[in-house]
Amino acid sequence: MNGLTYPEVGATRGDGPLPENYHRLRRRMRIGSGEREFHAATDAVLEWRMHKALRLHPQTDHVRAEPEANVWLHIGTRHLVLIRAHCQIVWVVDEPRRKGFAYGTMARHPERGEEAFIVEWDDDDSVWLRVRAFSVAAKWYTKLAGPIAPLFQHVYVLCCGAVLRRLLRDRH
């Protein structure tokens, strides 16, 4: 995993503390219930449908998230890319009731850090999206944005939950 822009690779795995000196984000949102919705949400996360629905235009050579896969996220439109963010999958979890991945930033990303997207199916049958992230501005324009960048990330995470709920609802 050469080329990652931060030393704390894998720090979003588990429930431990996130690294200091970064903006840290932890969010858990209920997105549905039952085994069918767990698997549907897992597929939407691992197969980039959540990111596509958020209009991030992910590009990768892999159908599903897998360790060391490179991913480019594009903010903008298909014809006018405002930001191109290069990431690499740093870990994947594939357990019976917990599935997801984390990607870390590469040199062409506007921030430095890591973000994890985990779908969890609890014993009470509820299905959750858990997002854990830590990041800091890496480019002049994200540094210039100051506190707006972490605010954008919080809104983005809320949108991830809303999009997954919509994708689950629309498949019925």
C-alpha cells in the first residue's frame, strides 16, 4: 500500500480511538431492517452504488471493494470535474453481520486520512450504516476552506445514510 498520504493506515477498523491531530468523524445511522436489507445495503456499499448515487462518479477496475484497489472519486459532472480524489482500499471486512471497507487518501486527494463505510446487522434485526473517518486538509483549496471542509464531510455522511435508505426503498 505504497503511496498513502498518512501513517495511521487501518485506524478506522474497529471501535478504538481515531488518531489525534485530524478532524474525526463517527456516525451510525439506521438504514433498514432484516437480512434482505442488510445484504442489499452491503452490495450497494461494496459495489459503489452508494457513491454513484451520491454523484461522485467512482472509477475503479474492481466491481467490488477489495484491498489495495485504487478508486478515483470525481466531484462535479461527467464533463466538468471540479475535484478528482484518488483513494486506495486499505481494508475490507466480510463477516456474517458486518461488511464494508475503508479507503485511504493518495497524493492526488484534497485531504489526508481514511474513511470507513460499514453495514451492520444487529441482533434486533436493525441494519445500520457506520462511518468512521479522520482527515486533514492537504491541498491549498481545502486548507482555504477551513471549517467548511469538515462540515461538508458531515453533510456527505448524512447523505450516505439517506441514499442507502432510498436505494433500499426503491428496490421494492
